[in-house]
Amino acid sequence: MTRMNPLVLDGSTVKLRLMAERSQSVDPVHVDWLRFTVQRRNGADMGDIDALWAEPPEGFYENSTNPEFIMWSTLRQIRELPAEHHTAATQAADLGREVVECLGAEFNLNPQVLKGHDFYKHRLAITRGGVEVGWVGFLASGDSPRQTAQSATLHVNLFGAACTFGQTGWRDKLADLIDQREGVVTRADLALDFFDGLPGGMAGVVAEYEAGLMDVRGARPAYDQVGRWLESAPCSRSFYFGSKQAGKQTNVYEKGDQLYGPDARDPWIRIELRYGNKLRVIPSDILRRPGDFFAGASDWHADKLGQFPELVPQPVPQQKRLQWETVEAEVSRVVRWARETAGPAIAALARFMPESGFLDFAHCRTVPGRLQRFTESDLRGAFNRLFIPVSDCPSLVAG
């Protein structure tokens, strides 16, 4: 008996899942990657430390897959960390549990505390079938000022496999969670699949670029080509246009070649739009209405969705660099003053003032005079940019 190639099996599973998702949704665009950050003060239950020393749930065994037992196992692993890491770790576990609940019963939070990624010191893996498909990062791997700020955050990174196999409705549930935690979406990949091929093929995409159809406000985006374009039987081709640095880049590529191998000659082409928050504020609604945000990227993107006229283009505009730099500079000065001048006083208030009094103090609606010329949206965006993970600002990492 001929054994089926595992590559083909995996590719077919992904395709069937995506086709089922499209048939069940009025939105043809698939969310294929998601990253978001929450401030630890908004991230999880602060009072969970006592659970580190709790007894295992009654009636469960070491090999149990019950979520309650998995959470107990996670907390038991956290107990082995230095005491000063316990609060952040239990917050990460709580956030991870909530993300898993959004994704569905096929997903678990791995109990083991692993080495972190992207400048986070630790991570908790989100798994499906024992394979890591995402993670929750906590605490920083260094002590630079920017990484110290990163320690005040929790970061969730969900790979394509998590997004593909999440239960029906996972995007709306996760968007609600992000809103509840006042989170910041730092990356969202939106994919439009042409399972039977894109009219004109990859050569047609290049021709459209050369004709100026991808231009935005009269400017032609940068481009790059990857793969085998010149052979008599070209394959595995990708055409990139846009800029990661500006927070919007599109990759048109031969998805069938990626999943099945070039010899299969599968016609599947994917248009994948990646939004990043370097110079953009990405709303949580991108999860609820991915098609609208795909259509809002440019006239070219909207044209590719022409067969879905009910979509309403929703752009994620690039912020003006000068305005962004000005408000962030002013916010940085306020943060630096608070840390260097008022830090001991603020720490004393947080430590000794009754909780009700401190909350009243913290919810003062008056902002310093130097910040009063900016809108609340400007200020919230600037504070979020100052405290996003280092890995989401590559130019700052390099600098």
C-alpha cells in the first residue's frame, strides 16, 4: 500500500479547515497570525499567589488533561521560580488560560515554564496536539530601561496554526479579551486565499505592480521578490510590497507550493497582509472584521475582494511621524520625571495607601500641563508604544 506524504496530509488538513471557516463566515479573510500586549496591571488576577501552594484538584492524576489540573501543574512549575517572579508568572498563567479558552478545547497551556522569546525572560507555551502554536511571555531578559518597562507587560503570540484551528468564534472572544485587558494589538496578519489560483497568476501580480495598481496616494511601495521566478517551471514564488517599518506589508505567494511542495503543482495562491504597530494603532476590531481592514489597505486590496461587496473598507492609517515623535517625546519626559523624581513617593503610595485610596489617586483625570495639548487617543498610543515589547520595534532593538 502506498503511504501518503505527511506534507500532503498536513496541507490538506489546513486547506479543508480554511474552506470550512470561509463557508461558515460572512468574512472571506482569515486571520493568520496575532500578537498583542497587555500591561500587567490589566493582565490577570493579582491575588493568585496562594494558589502556588494549593493541593492538586481532587480526583485528578498526573496525566489528566482537565484544564483545572493543567493550571495546577503550571502553578506548581511557577513555584520553582525565584519568589520575585511569582506574581508576573501567575498573571501570565491566568492570561494564557483565558486565551486557551477563547481558542477552544483542542488547545492547552503547557505547564512547563520555558525560556522566553523576543526579549522576554520566560514563556508559557500554548499547544495543540502537543505542538507549540503560541506562547505567553513575561518578565524581561535584560535590565536596560526599555526592557525594564517590558517587564511590566505580558505578551501573547499566536502562530498561524492556532489561528487556523481555533474554534468557531475565537476571534470575537479574543477581541473581547483584548478590550477587557486594555491590550494593544502589535501584529495582525490577514490572509485572502484563492484556492483555485489567482486570475493572472504571479506574473499578473508583477504586471499590476508595474502598472501602478498597488500605488497608495500616488506613491509606489517598495517591493521584493523571493523564490524561483526564471526557470521554465517557476515555483515557490513570493512578491512582497509595502514596508514592515511603516507597519503595512503584503506578501502574495504560492501557498500550494509551500504546503504541498512544488511537484504537486497546486494552484493555491494567498495574499497575506501584515499590519504592525510601529507607526499604526491596530484596533481589536481587526479580529471582528478582518475583511473590512483588508479592503481598507488600498484600492488594489479592495479590488481583490470585489466579489464581496458587503465589506466596508476600514484603513489602519499611518500616523504622521512628526506628531508621533512629538507626543512620545513629551510622554517620555513625564515618565522619566515620575521614575526619577516621584518614584519613591509613588512606590510608597502603592505599598502603604489603602487600595481604595490609591485607586482614587490613580484615577485622577488631570494630566500634566505639557500633555494637555494632546488628545486622549494620542496619549494612550504614546504610552502603549513606550511599553510594547522590544521585539516589536526592530529599529529600536538595532539601535
